[in-house]
Amino acid sequence: LVAATQGRGIWILDDLAPLRQAGDELASEPARLFQPPAALRVRADENRDTPWPPSTPLGQNPPSGAILDYWLGGAASGPVTLTVRDDAGRVVRRFSSADTTEALPATRYFETDWLGPDGQRVAAGTPYGGRPLSARAGMHRFVWDLRYPRPKALGYGYSIAAVWREGEPLDPEGPLVLPGRYTATLHANGKDYAQPLTVKLDPRAHVDAEALRAQLALALAVDSTLDRAVSTHREVEAALKAGGTSLAGDRADSLRALADGGEPSLRSVAGVLTELAGRVQGADAAPASGLRDVLEAYRKELDGLAARWERLRPATSR
């Protein structure tokens, strides 16, 4: 659908499916999740071409990921949730209009304007890396990036490929889901509305399904280990803060060394695992055996650090 004024503007709606699905009965329905189009699993370039100058009139590509349109006949009486399950019924991702999150600790080497509106919301701590799920009346669009939840990290980073007003995702991200069949379920006002969702492999990617399954398994294992390292680091920091000056000098020094000292420390292990997460997900390919070896080595190192924490942990925090 193309609409234009007399020389003042032009708008192009490239997906009419929600309008075709709507019908006259939509206005009387309490809620509806529209059948989404197939989503293309595309891995973003690690480097991006120099963009056209802002003065050049250009349109925007559709958002990357699964485009989920839904309708609420009135403001929801409670949180609205959107749950994505795989073909086996396992929850892959869950979103809620009530979700909140803290701003992610990231070193930004460019001005905030480069992030664009959605990127600024990320920097401010908005969930998911964009517009949150809405519980207001009306028509809404939510874009799922086809990724599992982002792992915890002690620090996040931007690549050197930021594009003005288009932003750049924070690393590490959650791993991409596998191509296949999924189910998206909208929950609003006590009722569920489900639709099938198909995720297709980028046709330019020549990789077999087994390689992608191996990559996902390793990526999830890395993220789980990283989550554990960060959670333990936060526990140690909380103990130091709670203990204050009452902690004996030797114990306080030992806790600081455990958290942020040289190698090995919880910070050094988390740093390696953060980098490893990016390397595992860097391309659509089976992971190299060396990546598994690195995970196993640092998992053992984390086990030793966790054992030290159990010995040093104050009795009140056990």
C-alpha cells in the first residue's frame, strides 16, 4: 500500500496481512494476536557500510526478527505477556508489559544520538533492546529479535560498527534460536491467544541443522556459566558492602581479591566467558573444539572460585 501527498511525503506499507486479517469484528474483540509472517533468521554483519548522509531521503527496512502484531480492545486489567515456545513446548522467551530492568553497564565511545530512539531506551534500561510490550488499548507491534535472553555480564560493549541513529546492539547478546516452528502466545485479561510462528534460515547461510544445534547448545552452556560467575560476583560485592568496616582486614582483602583481583578472579573469569559468548555466536557454523575446551577450563576455574566463596562467605549470607 503506497500513500502520497502532493510532494510532501510518501508512505509505503509493505505488509498488509494484519489489515486483511482484521475484519469488521475486530472492534468488538477484547484482544487478538495476528498471525505473524515467517521470520528470517539473519545474523547481522560485524561491520557495517558507511550510511548515506541524514539529508538523503531514504526509507527504512522492516525490523529484523519476528514481527508480532496484536490488538487490545481496552486497556488490560493486568500485565500483558507474550510467550514464545519451541516445537517441543519449551519456553524460549517471555516478555511482559510489567517487566523492568536496570541500565546495562556499557562503555559507550560515541554520543547518545548515534543510538537512535530505541538505542537510547536500551541505554536507559528498557527491556529487550527496544519498545516494551504495551498493555494500552489499540493496535500494537512487538518485535522479537529471535534470540534467547541476554546473559548477565559485568560489562557490555558496543562494536566499532555503530551507524548514526541506528545504534548498535550491546554484546553479549542471547544466542539466536534455531530455524523451525514456534508458538507465540499473548496473554491478556486472563485469556490466551496463540499463533504459529515459523523461523526460516537465512538462504545465504549454507550450514546444516546439526551444526546449528551444536552451536546453540554450546552458546547456552557458556551463557549459563557466565550467569553463574556474575551472580557469584554480585554476592561477594554484597557481602563486602554489608560487612563494611566490621569485616576483618584479611577477610575483606580475600573477598576483594576473589571478586576483582588478578587471575583467577570472578571478574577475570566473567571477562573471558563474555568474550567466549561472542566467539561462539560469531557465525552460522559448528563451534570449534577449542571453544569447548575454553569453556571447560574456565568452568573448572569458576568451580574453584565458588568453593573459595563458600569458605569466605559470612554466616549471615549463607
